[in-house]
Amino acid sequence: MTRMSSSRRYGRVSAAAVAAVVLTGIAAPAAFAATPAAAPTAATAVAPSDDVPIKGGLLNLDLAAAVDLDAHGVVVAAVDGAVQADAGVSLVIDAGSRVITRNEQIVGGTVVLKGGVKLTAGAKSVVVSGVKVDLATGVVTATVGTRAGVRIGTMDVSNVSVDSDASLVLDSGLTLDAAALVWVDTVLGVHVFADVDADVLVDAYIQADVDARILVALGLNADVDVDLGLGIL
């Protein structure tokens, strides 16, 4: 499941990028189903827990090729700790994010994202916040307006990888969840997302810094111990 990869730099995102937070939907592969735990090895003695914290990073989004929000009079703003550069928005990885490994594979975990995206059309607006990505299923949920736990789509978690610098990358992009989009149109009183095909792939990726124990857990560096401050238990 995991594979070595080079780190990707955080990139700029467009104004329409934020809408990807309310749009998404790719079927998650069955390959990420949990498997029985293996017998302890020397590597697991160094990092006995299969629950490894994510220490920081971003979810970068770019919806420019799929939806022209400006043409429909929808104004986008980063709120509550989200990052806005030019007209684009990225969500910041928050505390509580973690990767779950087993048998030297990523089998789950959660990416918790801080900040929100405010979409405004005339006198109406809606804020999408509390975004979470399930690394086992790829399902993305959020609070949309006053509705908590709304499924807004999925990411293809078969593409998740960790490199030798303990940098996790999920560069699958997002597809659009039609039901979530229609609801946002209704709240804003516009007809933006109803015209977007549900199978449109949105350019989006996560890049995160993971605790160095992930290298041992995934068998990427069997010598990781004192040099990275892990110690040998």
C-alpha cells in the first residue's frame, strides 16, 4: 500500500479551490481493509504502537478547471485558521491527525483539518469546517453550515505514500459528491454546482509531516531509533 515517494512542495491554489472542500467523491479501494496483526518483530519493538501521530501539513485544493465560482458571483474566504494565498485556500492539518499501520502497511487513520471555507452569494453564505479525511475508506466529512458529519466526498487512499523523510503524501485528487453540491446550491440560492459533473476530478493533495516512528512501522528504515529520538523500548 505504502510506497517510497519524493516530497511534493506545497503549491498555490486558485480562488475556486475552496469549493473542493464541499465537493468530493472517489470510491475507496478494498485493499485498505484492516488485516490481522503480525507477530512482534525487532522493528515493532522500537515502535510498538501502530498509531502514529501526524505533526502538521496542509490539504491543498484547486477547483479552477471544474467550477468557475466567480462567474456565478460566489465569493470565497478562508476563515478560522485556514490559509488564503492570493485567491486560494488551504486547510491546515490539526491535532488529532494520525496514521494507523499494520504489517508494514497503512491501514487507516484520520486527517483532521483546521479552519473553514466561507462561500457567499449575495446576502447568503455557508461555512464548511471541521473537515476530516478517513485514511481507511477515503471518505471526507465536514460540518456544512449547521449540519455536522456531512459526507462531502472521498479521496482515493490507495495513492497514499510515505517517503524516507517521514513525509506523507496523498495526491489522488478529489471527485465531486453530487448530493453535497446540490445542497450547497440550495443554501446559497445559486445554480453553480448542479452543473458540475459528479465524476469531475479536482486537483487536490495532502502533504503532512508524520512522527518518525512511521519509518519503522512501514519498514522504510529498520535502523531508525536513537538518531531520531525514538529510543529502543
